[in-house]
Amino acid sequence: MKRILFSFFLMLFVSASSFAADSADIIVVLDQSGSITGNLPVIKEYVKQSIFKKVAKEGDTVYLFAFDGKFHVITSLKGNATDAEIDAALVTINPVGWFTDLTNAVESMRVFVQQNCDPKKKKVVFFLTDGINDPPSFSPYKEGLQHRFFTESKKEVNAGGWKVFVTGIGEKTDAANVANLVGADYVELSSKPTLSEFDQKLTGRLKEARTGFWKWFFIISGGVAAVLGGGVYFFVARR
């Protein structure tokens, strides 16, 4: 009986360890339209100091995207990327864009992830804008924010493999509308957010989205182990 109990706990430990080691895709989508000029330095600092150093784990992949009237694929980096690698990526994001095509940003991000990322990996999305939806005339989404445009993105979120946070800087944005259309969490920051405000309102939630499943796995597994362990002890004592 002791051998059986030992085997059970060994199996539980190995299973939990393999689950905890699983990696995730951290997806960062940043508005780079001209209006974000004053806030871009703190946004970049947040990505570097918090997304990479507090949320992402060593085995994760962090994808960096930017948008204005178009969608821009910046790069992908490992969760343990060096400061030099992060800086080299972030320096290419500049507030020079015209227009703010939120639908195109969401849908282009979804298509890229579906075509280039492992579908079995958890997806944690940090999407940030400071603007009202203002697509250019050449956009396929020039009609504005419409439910039908977000059908596939909402399907991904509802399926449970994605956790999306749509963040608006200031009150006068369409971030809340996008969050509602996608089925995402909405987070509102002040018009001049600080790094501490970013951390206070977002970092904990992003970390929970990244690791929350495994936390509950350990809690439930621990409870099962305690019950089974107690049952085995009772059985042995009776004998």
C-alpha cells in the first residue's frame, strides 16, 4: 500500500510539473497613431519592465504588433529576451501613423496568430489604444465597428484558449466597444498613465491569465491528493 501511495504522489508531481512548464503566447498590440506620442515612452517602458519581466516566462513567446491605419508586425521575442533585444524591437514603434483602424488591428492580429502560432498554447493578449475608431477609406472595415467583423475573434475568445485585455488610455476611446465586440476584458487608464498605474490595473490580471489555470490545477490536485492520502491512511490503520 505504501508503494501505491508513493506511486500516486510521484505521478501527480510529474503531471503537475509538466503542466506548469507549458509555455504561452503573450501578444502585445499597440496603437502607434500620432495622438499617442506623449504616452508612448511609458507604454514602451511597461512592455519592457512588466510584460517581459513580470508576466512572460522563460519559455513563452512575446509577439509585438503595432497599428494605425494599417497593421504592423514588429517581431517576436522569447520571454527571457535581453534588454538590448527588447529595446531594438520597441524603438521601431513610433507615433507616425495616420488613422486608427481598430477592427483591422484585431482581425489582422487574429489571422497572424492563427497562421503562425501553436494553437495548443494559451494566448494572453494586451491590446492598447488611445483613440476612436477612424479607419482609412481603403480599409475593408471602413463602415466602422460592426459585430459581423468580429465574429471569428469572438469565437476564439469564447473557446477559452485566449484571454484578451483591451485597454483604453483616457475616456474618449472605442476600447470599451472593441472589448464588448470581442468578448474581452476592458481596462481604462487615465489620460496620462504612469508605470505604477499600468502595473496596478493590468499586471496582476495579465499574470493571472498567464498562470491562473495552473494555480487551480495545483489547488485541485492538492485537494485530491489529501483526500486520497487520508483514505489510504485510514485503510492501512484499519488493517
